[in-house]
Amino acid sequence: MALSKRIKEIKENIDSLRSYDIEEAIEILKTSSKVKFNESVDLSVNLGIDATKSDQGVRGSSTLPHGIGKSMKVVAFADGEDERLAKDAGADIVGFEDLIDQVKKDKDLDADIVVATPDCMKKMGQLGRILGPKNLMPNPKEGTVTKNIGEAVSKAKKGQIRYKNDKAGIIHTIVGKLDFDTQKLIDNISSLITDLNKSKPASAKGKYMKNITISSTMGPGIKVDLSSVEKRS
């Protein structure tokens, strides 16, 4: 695919063989942006895992200290007192059997994150074909199936992201917006890296974090010196 003139100009100022300090990489993204909308900032982390082995899968969630610059629509499946707690915590939609029936009828659910209590999950299996493909099915490893539904909703509203490695063992996730202060983006990235390190599978051998790349929605990927992130964690 032919590169646009803008992308060519940006790439000319980036050394593809060099790993940049995280602060410098972010500044390059900021100064290179020429589009008229506020781009997202994305991070790709290449993990030293064997993605073909089920015991080496990496998935979880991270509550970024400065959010991702987007208001998250949180749906909670809860009943009784838990329903009240979810509402008080700011859930946009709360329900149980009535909500399950509605999702089955619509064959859809408008949400960014779905959380549920363990008791509700017993009946939510029937929504797997609807929520699964949308990556909305609650999962204990991501903290979206929990007895503390109020806390789960609160974290989700504050800017919780979920991550899961792809078939190549790479994590791709948003870490904020390009108009964020540079230090806030660094804080978010450091928080994510810390959580990823905690999620390292016991069976993974060798170097766990191979390399990381930062990019904006319309910008190129820039290799980042991992040590420049870890020293700020």
C-alpha cells in the first residue's frame, strides 16, 4: 500500500532501528499529528509467551490513573442489594433476568464494559453468542465478575481497560488521548506495564516483555525503550 505524503514525512524523522525514550516518543507523536481530531494513543506490547498454549495466555484489566479520555458506558448484571450498589457506583444500565431477556431479544448490547456478580453469571451463559464476539462477556480474570460489583463499576467508569494477547502474543490497547499531558500518558503506560508484569504466566520462560511500540490513530508506530518506562513505574 502506498504511503501518504504525511506518513512519509513522519517516517523520515523516525529511526526505525532505534528505541526511543518514552517521553521523546510521545512528543514525536504530538508534534507529528496533522489531523483535525483528537487521536487516541495506543500501545502494543510484544510478550515472550507461547500464545498457542492455554496456560500462557495473558488477559486482565488495568485501571489507568488518568483514564482514556472517553466516558465508559458500563452495564451491570446484578440483583437485589447488588443492583443498588451498581446504580450508586454509576452504572449506566443495571438489571438481571429482565436485562438478559432484553439482550436476547435485541441480539445486542450497547456497552463498553459489562460487569456481573457471580450469581448472575449462572444465567448469563445464554448470552455468550451475543456478548462473546463483542468481547463484552464478563470474566473473572478481568475483574468483571466479582462479588464487589460497586467497586467494579467504579473502576470501569474511571477508565479501566481490558487486555488480552492476540495469536502472536501481542497486547494492543488504548492508553489515552493525544491531547493528554505527556506525564499523564507516561503514568497510564507505566500503570499498564506494572499490571502486565503481574499477569506474567508462571509457565512463561525467557524474557517476558520483548518490546513495546507506541502509536497514535493516524500516526506511525515508534519503538520505545522499555527501561525508560519501567524506571518511571
